Amino acid sequence: MKPSVLKTLLAFVMSGVFAAAPTISSFTPNIDDQRPISKIVPDKKAIDIADKPNKTERRGLVTSRVGQGAYRKSILHRCKYKCAVIGYTSHEILIASHIVPWKDATDAERLDVANGILLSPIYDALFDRHLISFEDDGSIILSKVLLKTNYHTLGITGKEILKGFSTGNHSYLKRHRQLLTLTC
């Protein structure tokens, strides 16, 4: 059960709504009921309050990815400010993608430029979710999780080639491909 639903039910119970209603069906309003909502749900405020946070800001400890800015600049420079697949050049939206995800990489791998490729948002989203990967020669691999028509809708033909990568990328791409085959 969702926490918000649980809070709402708890608010109803605490407000006494169920005291006179032995079953949930006796609380469910009739579609033909013309009464205003305030008459059908006696304590509407209990519902509203149950789902709202009591504060709109919170202080907390944040873990930051140290080195991400420099890493992105290195990837942008290495890839000549172009998406490695389609050559798109608006660097404001290009994403320095980790081939082996940050969460799975060692500290050294996280900042290793060979563990990165520059991708446009669509390719990054698919690559990050292991729905596409690349062979060592750069040819794209499409996961069978999506239908070919889904890829075509996104403008992906299956003939794309990753450009501007190095042999240093090969070991990372091999690890990425292993995760792709798990989702096929």
C-alpha cells in the first residue's frame, strides 16, 4: 500500500469516519448522490493534510560526485564537442556518459576518460538503461527489450556507428555489453 494512501486511511480512522461505517463499501459514495463533497467526506481537511509535507525545505547531508565537472570537460574535448553517434554539436545538452555506471565503477574508473562517451539525450537514456550498447568496431547493438518499431520511432535504425572512441573504451564497452545481454 502506498504511504500516501496509508496516511489518508489513518487520517480517516483517527477522525472517526469509520466509527459509524463498518465496511469500506458503506463509505463509498453513490454516483447518484447529489450532496456536496463536504457532506460525503466529513473531514476533507484530514485528507488534504495527510498528503502535504509539513515543510517545503529540508537541510541534509548531500554526497556530491567530486570530479564530475572536469570529467565532462575532458569527455567534451576528447569527443570534439559532438555526440559520438550522430555528431550533434549543441554541447549544452550533450551528456558525458559513463560506459560503466558511476555506481558500479571504482574511484579510478569513475574519472577515467576511457570510461566515457559523449551522447545526445536519447542515446544517453537508452545507453544508461542498457537498451543499446556498442561493439568494439562501434556498431550499435539494440536490446530486444524494445521492438524495432520503438527504436525507429526514436530515429534509431540499428545502423548507427559510434565514432571517436579509442581502444581504451573496449574493456568498458565489454562490461556494458554484458549488462545489455542480461536484459535481452
